[in-house]
Amino acid sequence: MGCTESKQISGDVENAKKIRKPKPWKHSEPITRAKLAPIRDEFWDTAPHYGGQKEIWDALRAAAEAELILAQAIIDSAGVIVQNDDLTICYDERGAKYELPKYVLSEPINLIRDDC
């Protein structure tokens, strides 16, 4: 039985989880990209102070801001363990938990397009 258990752990099934964009969400009020950007920046600037490794936070930010294929590569290479396939809950190899709000992972459905 010990061999079976160690095989599962070394297989890193969780690490191989395919990521996806979060389900559509709505901000409390319509918002522009210009107003969403500082909210996102504030999260990324303060998140490392709540625990975890700065390198993992940096990888999560890069993944959140990338296309899915690149995001998957970033997550895999950083050793991030994905619990929720939309990246809202992840862990590092030491077991530290990283919770990401949807507003840093995708745009709301009530985003006001500020096209020029």
C-alpha cells in the first residue's frame, strides 16, 4: 500500500490540472479598465504580505495576466498546485495557500469599454 500512495504523490496529479478562465462575474457597479487596474495593482502589491512566497505571487500574477496556454506553462514551471481550475485557490509546494479574487483573473461582464 505504501507504494501506491507514494506513486500518487510523485505523480503530482494536482499540479497537472488544466486551468481555465473564471466563470463570468459582475462588479458591484459598472467599471472601466482604468478603474479596475488600480484595484488589481493594490491586490498584487499587498498579497505577499499575507503569507506565501513572493516568487509564487509573482508567478500567479504573470499567469493571471497571460493567455491560458502561457499561464498553464507558468503555473507548471513554478510548481503551483491548483485546487480550483480557475486559479482562485492554489498552493505552493510547502503548503501555503494563495487565494486570488476573480477581479485579478478576468474582467467583469459589466465592464465599461473605454475605447478611444
